[in-house]
Amino acid sequence: MGRHKICLQTQNRINDVYLYGLIGEKLSHSFSADYFNKKFEREGLADAHYRLFELSTIEQLYELIKSYPQLRGLNVTIPYKKQVINLLHEIDPVAAEIGAVNTIKITPDGMLKGYNTDWLGFKQSLSNFIGQASIKSALILGTGGAAAAVKAALNNLQIPHITVSRRPGKAELSYSQLTPELLMANQLIVNCTPLGMYPDVNTMPDIPIESITPEHLVYDLIYNPPETLLLKLAKARGAIVKNGLEMLYLQAEASWQIWQS
Ligand code: NAP
């Protein structure tokens, strides 16, 4: 990608620790620091710490890495999973194909390599959710980084899918096109929008909820709150529902494996 190596300063090295973290615009919803710091404690990794770093633009990434030379790995969340790609030195082919990076490995000499573990986390979690059920078709709500990872997982599981967007592109649908017939034809619905996420918990994607039946499986990538408005209303109509907590843990473990490799 032709980027220069980042010259790491050493004056901020307070303790000889390995630092990991999450970058995103707003991070008050995130469970990642809690998950990793408990894991480090459980596994006796006293020299590892995980912190949240709110960045108002993705260009602040280089400054962050210079300020924390002990950083070895980062997770990436809204809205930077696509934008970060231009700042990396190298990208894993799977992440390049998905077009979104949620994991960055930082080498001691300041090289940044991007990966995507969301797709793996979602694939494993979805497989646990659907079990042996054969899904004819799925609706993906949203077109961001998480939606791209979900698409890759559904492709891998050979589950046909249609994307729904506020500004639909070719072969995509708008929310106003979601008729009862269309919902009937798509047994699995995956929310990849942030609608319903803490603190805006009273929002949800604009789908005709009255068309949800006990035949539906509704997976919401959001895990905070554990039951979004979408999941609550879908459950009340008899659907089987699942939130994104298991996916979060699975993608986090996959990130950890990458940082340790
Ligand atoms: P993102 O890149 O910002 O994309 C979200 C997409 O949602 C947008 O592309 C947009 O699609 C749609 N959207 C955004 N605001 C909307 C609104 N007001 N009304 C309707 N649609 C809207 O975010 P992301 O990184 O893909 O993350 C999406 C969600 O998944 C977040 O809640 C995130 O926390 C969650 N997530 C969870 C996990 C996990 O491990 N559980 C992993 C990744 C992400 P259109 O413009 O096409 O409508």
C-alpha cells in the first residue's frame, strides 16, 4: 500500500506492557475492553491491557500509534471499518475482499496489517443459532462494514441473501419495498444497522414488524442492550431471536489469535 513505517516514540512507555484497544467514533456502547481485560486477568496476562480510543477522524490513528508505542493490536468499529483500509501497510486478502477491517496487527517496527474477524465470528454464531434449519433466503439490513462481513459469512454458508438500504444500489432493496410477501420469502433477518444500540435504544430498522411470524429467525448484531427493540417486537410475534454478544466474543478471540501469531 506504499505507506511509510510509523516512527514510534518511546517517551510515553510508562510500563513495559502490551497494549491493545478499540478505535471508533463513540465507544460508550462497547463491551470489548471489559471482555479483554477480564480475559487477561483470567489467563494471568498481567502485562496486557485493553483500552478504548475514541477518534474524531480516522487520520488520528497514526498519532495514536505514535503516542502509545506499546500498542500491538487494535479493533476497529463504527464508522472506520472501511475508511481505515487506506491507512494500512498491508491487508489480509479476505479482509480486502470483504472491504472492511475490524482488526489491526501492529508490528514492533510500526507496520499495520488489517484483517476481518467479524465474518468468522458471525458465521460461527449464526451456525449455532440456525442449527440444522435450512434457510432459503436472508435479508441483510444496512450496507456498512458489519453488513459486508455478514454477506461474506452467508456466501460461505451458501445462504442466498438480499441487502436492504436507505439508498439502495443495484440488486438492493429500499425499506419501502419490504412487503409482507418479501418478508415471508426471507426467513432470516440480520440487523447490521446501529438502530437500537445504546444510548438510542428506542429506535429500530423500518421493517414491517407485523409481517414477522414464528417462522422467522431474527439476528441483531447489536449486543448492548441485550434485547433491542427489534428483537423485543420480533420475539413478541413468535420469532426466534439472537443478539450479537456471542459474535462479539468469537470475533474478539479471532483477533487475539491474530495479535499472538
Ligand atoms: P456502519 O459501517 O456505520 O454501517 C451501518 C449501516 O447501517 C450503514 O451503512 C447504513 O446503511 C445503516 N444505517 C446507519 N444509520 C442508519 C439509520 N439511521 N437508519 C437506517 N439505516 C442506518 O456500522 P457497522 O460497523 O457496519 O456496524 C453496524 C452495527 O453492527 C453496529 O451496531 C455495531 O455495533 C454492530 N456490530 C456488532 C458486532 C458484534 O460483534 N456483535 C460486530 C460488528 C458490528 P445504509 O446507508 O445502506 O442504509
